[in-house]
Amino acid sequence: MGGSPAAEGKDSRVLFLIAAVAMLLVGIRPRGIPEWVWAVAGAALVVLLGYESAGNALSAVAQRWNVLLFILGLMGLSAAAEESGAFEWLADVLLQRAGGSRRRLFILLFLAGGAITCLLSNDATAIVFTPIVYRAVARRGGNALPFLFGCIFVADTASFGLPFANPANIIVLPRPNVLDYLWHLGAPEVLAVAINLLIFLAIFRISLRGSYEFDAPIPPCPEAKRTLAALCCVGAAYLVALLLGWPLGPVAVAGALLTIAVARVSPAAAMRHVGWSTFALLAGLFALVDAIARAGFVAWASHGLEAAARYGALASVSVACVGSALLSNLLNNLPVAVASSYVVAHAPAQSIAYPLIAGIDLGPNLTTAGSLATILWLAVLRARGVHVSALEYLRLGAMVVPPMIAVNVLWLWLVR
């Protein structure tokens, strides 16, 4: 869209309002209407009002083929992990290792969720590990909600330390320098996970008292063993692909096909795990953010970062991290990642990507609409009759997000 700066500013505000309302409706799901409906409706409204052409909207979705393939691959990997019983066996092992202590079990499951996130991504932790944790805890009585909160919070908290731990990361930096990435975001991820765990142990200290009965885990079946081995191979393939500069989407799909084959999962069972509505949700979000970017939002964001840089490196890092965190809760972190990729592409130094990624991944711990992983997690819980209010989630997020953001800002300022 062309026009004067004043007109572009007005367009940007209108588009931002449409996107924010759409994401609010995604979060609260009035009348139980699915999340994707609101995102697609927002994108359709933007096209109908003439703020975005249908061609540009379709192009915005097509340009994100890499992340769409990556998410499709994750769904395939999740299907293999669940159908083979690999993660269920892992949960049984952790139940035994905890020795009947609910507090120790919480710690072990939290750390296991972090490891799964690092290997497969936060979405896999949300949609595969969550139902397994729910079954393991609910069968033994007591309140399962702290464990379920642990699943989703560690999924987002542990998702920024490796490029493939969150689809948003490969949107912002499609071909990152792995060693540079680990130097900037690896250490603060460990600190963030520790902070999140300690705060949750304090918040849920009463619910985590007591013990439970457990049996010795049954040895994993051959399919589960092969699945675990294949998942490790896929994680290694991600690293190789990053070092060679290959896109991760095709690698994820190839890895999913391999893992489904060795797990002996039928095509019909694998297809049941593909959430096609997720792709409709993403298409709507990508079209919305493209319209906002064309209306001058990216230029506004870049100008804000340049203005903050005049006050020093600490101000620049803080604005990037906090700003992307807040916007992720308003618009969802995947479209904010798309906008951030435009900002990084035009920035004088690519290092601005690191505080943006930290905010994009950590910030969504604040609200239920902040990340795709949280939206998927809520769907898993609803299918099991568990309902979490947006206010309850916000109260927890308000206690853990600020200290985690602060630690990351400080680290990124020190190692700039």
C-alpha cells in the first residue's frame, strides 16, 4: 500500500486493532468457536476492507512454506511418539525415579518436558507430552493441574535456546550461525528454566505435597525403542541441516516419515494427529501480519529500536526483548516472529535477532493466546474435560515472565 506517512500510520493502527481483536477472540474462544475461525476472519476482513490484496495474503502464506513444513513434520513426529508408546514409557520411568514423591515427580517431568522441547520443539511437548503427563498423574489421584501448567510453561521457556526448539526461531533466523546462537541464547535458557521451576515449586508447594503408588516400568516395546532412536537421529539431522544452511522444514518432514515407518504407525493413525485447523490458524495470522507490515509497522518497529539504541546497548536489548514479548501476547508469537524477521533483515547488525527471539519465546508464557503451543495445549486439556481460565494463566505468567525476561536482557547486554 502506498500513501502519505499519516495515512500509513492510520492504516497501521486499524490493522493492528483488527489483529489484536482477532487474537483476543482466539484466546477466549467465545461460544466455543474454534481458534482458526477468528484468525481467518480477521485476515478476510483485512482483505475485504482493501488493506491487503488476496494475492499478497496468499503470497504471505506461501512464503512461510519452511515453517509450515516444519510444523507438519512435528505433527508426524508427535504421532510416532504417541502411537509407539515411547513417551508413555518415559513417564513410567520418571514415576519410578521420583520414588513416590509428588514434588520430585514434578521436577523430573518439568525437566523432561524441557528436554523434549529442545529435541522436538515446544509444540511437541504441548500436544504429545501433556496428555501422557495427565494420564500418569490423574491415575494416581491428587491435583494434576500443576503438572499440566509445568508442561506448557517449560515448553515455551525452554524453546529459545536452540534454533529448532520453536518454529518462531526459524522464522526470525532461517539460517542461524549455530555457535553464535548458542552463545547468546543457550546459557540464559538454562537460567530461565531454573527460574521457572523454582517459582512453580514455591507456587504449587501445597499441591505437590504427598506421595503416590507406582509400579516398576514395563520394558519398552521394540517400536518404542526404534522411535526414541529415530527421534534422536532427527535432532542430530536438525543440527547438521543448520550447519549446512539447509531449511529445516523438509528435514522435519523426512524425519517424520522415517520415524512413522520405524514406529510402524499406520498412515490413518498418523493422519489423525495432523491438526489441519492449525494451518488455517497460521494462514490467517501470516496474512494479518503481512498487511500490518505493508502498512508501515515494520518501519515503526525499526525506528523504535534505532531510537532506543541512542540510549545505549542495554536500552536497545530491553526494548527488543520486552517489546517482542508484549506484542507476542497481543498478536501471537508466530506473526510477531514474521514481523521480526523483516526487522532483522533490515537491521545493521543481526545480533538484534537474539533479544527478539527471547521475547517472542518467553513472552507468551503470559497469556493463553501468546503461542501456538499454548493454543494446542488448551485444546488437549479441553478434550480431557480440563478447563483453564485466561485469568488463572495470566496470574502464573505474571510471576514467572518478568524475572526470566530480566535475566535474558542482562545476559544479552553483557555478551553483546
